[in-house]
Amino acid sequence: MNILAFDTSGEVLSIRLETSRTIRNLVIDGALHHAERLMPEIDEMLKKEELSADKLDLIVTSRGPGSFTGLRIGMATAKGIAVGAHVPLVSVSTLDAMAWGKKDIATAVLPLIDARKGRFYCALYLSGERVTDYLDLDAEKIQGIIRERMEKRESELLLTGPGADLFLEQISSSPLWMLDPYRREGVGLALARCGENHYNQRGADKEGTGPFYLRQSEAELSRKK
């Protein structure tokens, strides 16, 4: 199966191309310059594989939460390729993808993204299943929800994702709360597998599916004042 997967939800741009012959994985610390880098890098990957976009079997992109601008760029690019080449598209929760690689461990998993302003995007996963809502809260409130959800027991918890280090600095954690050495190189793989699984079980995204921001943008909040 030929799969193109990419993540534009944060400062790092991740692109993965899987074909029957090879796998190409690219990670660029683009400082949110995804608009300038995404399509040229995709074109270069396809060119190296001598593969045209219409030979792809599936396109997968992150749908959020994350950077508002990054998510819009990723979704617009994915839709443009999908429509133009008549390829199915699946968008995957950024947090689900981060938790995917830990789905087979017994430890609870908490992927975290720095949402700025002292808040984090996160969700709690047990045995690969999400057991809380997607959250946008400060560290103290997240800690309270996690302890309550884990029935106030001293249980092992794995903190992962690009916001895990900062979160750990802001809480009085249990000695059983462990920091996962987050590997940016694994994002493309996680997106590809999550997207493939979603497609096999539920099919492609419906028309009109867009980014999942989890919070309103500054512009939206300003308009309401």
C-alpha cells in the first residue's frame, strides 16, 4: 500500500512515504514554515520514488489539536492532493497518533502538547483506548483529572509528546510518573498506522472534515468581545 502521511501540527514538520519498495521518513524543524516546505518536500519524495500522486493509495494528515496555522496548511495540502489525484484522505487526532506507539503497554499514557498560555492539549489513554475527553487545561487541573480518573491510586503514568518536559516541570508528580524520550522521527509512522487502521475500519474522511482546533483562535475570541 502506498501511503503518504504528514504532520504539520507543531513546529516540526514530519513527512513519511511508504511504498511496496521502500520507506522514506523526513523530519524538519521548520519553525512553522510549513507552507514553504511541505509541498516541495512531498514532490521531491514522490520524484525519488518515481511515483505520481495518483498512484498513492491513502493520504494521512494530523487534524489537531496543535498550531492553528499549521493544521490549516496540512489539511489544505492533503485535500488538494486527495481531490486532484482522486486518493482517499484520512485525518488523525494528533494526540491519538502520539499514543499509538504505546498502545501495547500496561502503563497509562498521557501525550501532551504545549498549548501556550500555561495550558496543554492532552488526553489519557489506557491500553490504547482514550478514556478522557481531549483536554485544553493548565497543568494543575490536568493533574487533578488524571488522579481522579486513575481512582486516586499511585499508578504508573507515561508522559509523552513535545509538551511532556514542560508539563513535568509544572507539577508535583508522583515517582511513578515517567517521562518518555519523545522521538519526533516516529510521528510519521504513527500517523500512517493510525490512518491506515481508521481507513480500514471506517473509510475515508467525509467531505467537509476540517482541522480539530480544540480551542477558539485569538481572532475568534476578539470578534466575540
